[in-house]
Amino acid sequence: MKRVLITGMSGTGKSSVLHEQAARGYPTVDTDYGGYFETVDGERLWREDRINALLSSDLDELPGVLFVQGTTRNQVLFYPCFDHIVLLSAPPDVLVERLTTRTTKSYGKDPAELTELVRQRMSYAIYHQLRGSYDDLAVLNLDPRIENQIATNIAQGASHGLIIEPRTAEALMRNLINLADAMHREGRPPVLVCANELRRHIKKFTRRSIPKLSVLSLAELPDRINLTSFDVVRAEA
């Protein structure tokens, strides 16, 4: 059995294509449902055990084509398992219209979610603007310990946004300001990269004190780009 991955940003029509293939009698799997995702450090990723089982070699002797729909950062691990990969795309204005008017899924109707999706669609433009005349993009990374702590706090109090213990928040902000200034002195635009679910919360946290700090999510980083780690942001005095 051939295996085909249908992927692309939300709003590009993946579900519609999948439904059409199902209507034609082909077996289909929408990984948005059925427990194929897990949250790791605040990021939704495919569960490797579930996807491996779905794409197991037991299918090799069966006839037909299996269509699988899904989009996540770790899908690249499974590319060798697919016979074909179909990447759907659409202009930003079309994405916005589809996401705000569709009735099949609620994701993308929230203005904050919609902003993140449009930013991901414009990832190359954002990257090239920030990189400027340099051959690479220098970025700051959060210490994994503080990133995990923030992701956990957001998951536990999603409706309240970013919740950080005051002393930790003060130390984190102070170190961010110092590192952003250091990047400015070297002629680099200050850029922080973090997990997808953290981006808008971190941006809101830093907007007033460090308005020129660009905060990018992992999903906004295009493939095959040159990144340089400028430093790691820690929440220590």
C-alpha cells in the first residue's frame, strides 16, 4: 500500500482533500484526531509510537493508497516512510478568509491563533527582514529549564496567559534586556526563539520593556536557513 502525506498550514485545505479521497473509497487518517499528538515542552508533536504503528511495514503487501493528514515539526522524521508528500499552500488573504469562516474546526478563529498562523505563512519574509545583510540570523534561546517552566504554567493556567514567579520574571527580564543590548552593540537585531505555544506570551511579556525584541516561534523558522546561537537567556540573578 502506498502512503501519501497531505500537509500544510491550517486553512490550506488538508481536511477537504482528505474528505475527497475518503469519498473516493481510499483509506484516510486525520492525525488531528485519535491520539496521534502529544505535547512536549509546550509544543504539539506527533507521537512516534502511534505514527510508526500507522505506517508500519505491514501495509507493504496491501493494495491501494493510504492518505494521512497532519502538520507538525517532527513530521520530517517520517518522510522516508511516505511514498509521496503533498504540501498544500495558499495566499495569506485566502488563509485568513478560510480560517475565520470555516465551520469544521474552531482553530484559527481566535485572533491570537490567527496571528500565529499568518506569521508562520510569512516565515521567509520575516527571516530575511531580520537577517538583513548578514549570512546568518543570530538568535537568543531560552534556557530549557525556564522554557519548560513557562510552558507548564501556560498549560495549567491557559486562560490567564503567562504566569511567572515575580523574582524569576525580574531576573529573566533583566537578562533579556542585557542580551538584547549586547546584540544591538554588535549590529544585530535582537531575536529570541522559543516554542510555538510560548511565542505570543513571551512577546506580550517583553513588549513594553524591550519593544525592539523580535520573538519567533520554532514554526516560523524556514527550512535550510543559517542560524547562530548568540546566547542562552537564563532566569538567574
